[in-house]
Amino acid sequence: GPAVSPRRYAVVGTGARAGLYIRALADRYAPDGTIVAWCDPNRTRMNYYDEILTAAGRRSPAQYGPEEFGRLLDAERPDAVLVTSPDRTHPRYAAQALRAGCDVILEKPVATSADGARLLADAVRTSAGTLRVTFNYRYAPRNSALRRVIADGLIGKVTLVHFEWVLDTVHGADY
């Protein structure tokens, strides 16, 4: 069949969490998508990821600050927006991208407030774009292996699970 053009992605938030997506699009999934824009207040982080892309033979995306997100959407016309910005900003960026007709891939959590959740729900209802919320940690090899062990009954019938994970604010759980 005819060749399909790679999807055009904008990345909002170039902290550590964005690295998973950026490295995938620089390498394994490069034929499927190209990053056309960064949006972040920190030029050093955008430049860091520029180096990863250019080392892989990809072009440097355009750089925008947070206050320029609307201009990014108009000028770059991304097919999809990856939102990996601080959690409290998720609804604002995702809703604006959806209103522009983009697909959105949103890191969890969807929102940190009821107002944020309502803003995003309203945008989803009226947008031609789609919203996907990622829970990528559940697919980590260790977690997938443990799921298979339990599902296959290798440790008997599981009747109780106690799980506790204490996060500090360095991780980003600051709400």
C-alpha cells in the first residue's frame, strides 16, 4: 500500500518523564513519528533532548515556552501532543491541544483537581482529537512477569495483596 507519513508530535514538558517517549521516537519508532516541537520553560532541557534526537539523525524540533503553546499549535500543526509537563498543568495543555483538533497522549494523572478534570472532559466531548492516558509502568518487564506468575497459578491462589509505595516530592507527587 501507499507509504504513511510519520505522525507529527509536539512534546509539552521535557523533564525526565518525557525521555521514554523521546528516546522511542528517536530510535525504534522513528519511522512512525517525528517530534516537531518542544514546549517547556527550560531551554537547557529542550537542548538536552535536541542532542538525543540529532545524535540519532533526527532534526531539532522548534522550541516554545509555555506562554507560546497556542502559537506552537498554530505554527507546527502537530497530529498529536505528548503532555509530560507537571501534573497540575495537564488539563490546560491537553484541553487546548484537543480544542485544536490534536490527539493527546497524557501522562497520568489526568488532573489534580475537579475543575481540571471538568475542563478536560469538556474538551474531549467537543474535540475531533482523541485522548489517551498512559499507565506505562504497569507494562514494566518486572510487573508483566509478576502478573504472568500470578495468572498462571505458579504461586497458588492469591487471596490478599498488600502494596505500599512511599513517594517523596522529588518524584513529583506534590499534590
